[in-house]
Amino acid sequence: MFELLFFLTSVFASTCICVAVSWPFISWWLAAKEQQSSTYDAMNVERCTVIIAARNEADRIAKTLEGIKSLQSLDVFVVVVSDGSTDDTVAWARDSGADAVVDLPSSVGKTAAMRRGMEMRRRGDYVVFMDATTHVDESSLMALLQSF
């Protein structure tokens, strides 16, 4: 009985010493994990590339870009791909604050235009595809991104 009591006491004492010695490391590791988690969220959830495939949307693109650029809590990179537009879509997109504008000389179709926009995206971002007529508000885009 005495041996068992001695054994349990020494195991308890050893455990307390190990925890006391390693506690600074454990605290540092937990803080680093928390910081890494918040950095991950800030970098990935709140950053997105919006790709807009547009064909002859000069009269609508400015309003859509204005709505996207007004989002305060998101870091948004906007790519507009003009799919062979014959109007001023490219000029309006540049003047309205698109971060990148791709001007395709002829129409290749919406899907191919979106693929060309993917070549311009920022790495590590979520990618959101929109039409030039999409109305954007902060809560809808945040809800979309948070579901991932």
C-alpha cells in the first residue's frame, strides 16, 4: 500500500513539475495558434476577387463597380472582362475603379471570358463571379463568403 501511495505521489509531483516547466511554452503556443487563426480569417475570408464578364454593359458597369468598391469590411479585387464589347464598357470599367480590365477583341462567350478573368485573380482569394447588372450589398457578399 505504501508503495502505491508513494508511486501516485511521485507521478502527481512529476506531472506538476512538467506542467510548471512547460506552461510558458504552452501559453506561447496557444497564443500563436490564436493569432494564426485570426490572420487566416483576415487573409482568406475577407479577401476576394470579383470577376465580371460583361458584353456591351457600359450603361450598367459603373453602378455595379460603385457598389462593389463601397464595401468597407472586404478587401475586394475587381476584374472586368469585356467579351468583345462594341460600346464603352472598357472605358467605363477603368474609370469606375476596376482593378484589372481585360478587353477581348471578339466575343468568346461568357464562360471563356470568366476563365480569362481567373488568370487575373489574386492568389489565395475567394473568387466571386457576377454579372454587370448585379446589385451588391455588404451583407450578401459577406454571407456568401462566410459559408465557405
